[in-house]
Amino acid sequence: MAFTVLIPARLASTRLPDKPLADIGGRPMVVRVAERAASSGAAAVVVAADDERIERACREHGVRCVLTRRDHASGSDRLAQACALLGLDGDDIVVNVQGDEPLIDPALVRETAALVAARTDCVMSTAAHAIDNAEDLRNPNVVKVVLDRQGLALYFSRAPIPWWRDGNAGSQGAAPAVPALAPSAPALAPALAPMLAPLRHIGLYGYRAGFLRGFPALAAAPLEQVEALEQLRVLWHGHRIAVLVAAAAPGPGVDTPADLERVRALFAAAARRNGGPSASG
């Protein structure tokens, strides 16, 4: 199965200026992401950049890059233009790997591509993993997803979903219970457990390129605007998203200076273990 990885990279960032160019073990972060993505077996890995400085950094490290408009409203809009520039269309499989995920699991990238290729009833695929603590369940920055019996997304939310009514009855503001951890939680049938346990959405997407190119023309959905979650536009318009439930959480992404220092430390530790100056993943 052939697929292309596209990595949207935007230079502006309110919490971490020039984030794609942040140094991690001697290489820009966007290059680290591309290196990880290349290990997935993708036919091509291409950065979709909004600035010549990103393009130059990619070129210096042998990473393919296309320049897209600076005024795109979202990463999906940027990827739609990249598909057009690269001539990707129809049933070509594209995987969107975020440009701030230098520790993304290459196997997860490959599996996300395989899922959308196999699910001909879906225009997209994405990934999730089980939430195992109440703090993540109540954190609005941790996006949750609930599935149907076929592994399709029913809804994405920043709120704690599914809400365990009996476990949280009378909690009056206490941390919500996590059914998978609570001793008194009812036993779940093994086949249904992944669908009913709280799931954290992983921001990794597989697309059919034809749908991705047409996505910007879809009207923004009210639910998308309320939750600030672009993937809700897909569900609002009646399309299907297949969800891969991963066995474990991916490596940490980079949103803040603290995140960057944590990832730098992980790369440095890997370099020491491997006896080299840097860790390419």
C-alpha cells in the first residue's frame, strides 16, 4: 500500500515562536518529524510550509518541502493545497502528521494509512488510546472521542465523554471517575471495551486525497466552532471517520517551551544510549 505523509508546518506560534525550526539534538523539529515519518514506509514524506525559512531548513537536511499560502485558516486547508501542488487526488492515501510530533510512532502512521485504505466506507481515519486517569479525562486540552461498534467516530469533544452516570452521581465537582479504572465499574464485554472506555484522540489523520482537496469547500459546522475541533466538520456533513485504538499513548508533542525541553531531554537520553551525538529516531 502506497501512501504519502504530509507535514503541515506554520512558523507563527503564540506559545512557541518559530516552533518548526526549534533545535532538537542538532536538527530542526520539522526535520525530526519528517525523519520519524519516513520510517513508516511512506512512499513520500513532504513538508507543507508557509515560510521560506522552513523550506530552506528542509532542503539543507534533504527533506522534501512545498511552499503553501500563509493565510490558510487551518492545517487541512494547507494540506489541501499541498495535495494540489503534488498532484494527489482521488483514492491516493495521505497521512497528516503534525509538525510538532517529533516522537510520533512510525508504526502508528503506517497503521492509520492502512485503516483508511481498508475502510472504503470512510473518507478519513485517525487514532486514539485509552485514558487511564481522571486528570486527562477532565482536561479540556485532551480531546476525547467515542466510537460505535464498527470503530467509527461518533463524536469528538473536549468534555469528559462518555460520562459514567452512576460512577459520577453526586460527585458535585469532584474529578470524574474513569470507568476502566474504577473497581465498582460494570464489567465490559472484551469486544466492546475499547468503544466504551474513555479514549484520548491522537491528532493523526489518514485521508483519501480527493476528500482532503474538497474539505475546504465544506461549510464550517456549528459543533466545530463550539468545540474548536475541525474534525467535527467531517461528521457534521455525514462522512465517516474510522478510528484505530492504539495500545499505548504516543510520545509527547511540543506545544510549549516546557514540552520542548522535555523532548530535547528524551532525544539526548536516546543519543547517550546509542553512543552518538543525536537521535534520529
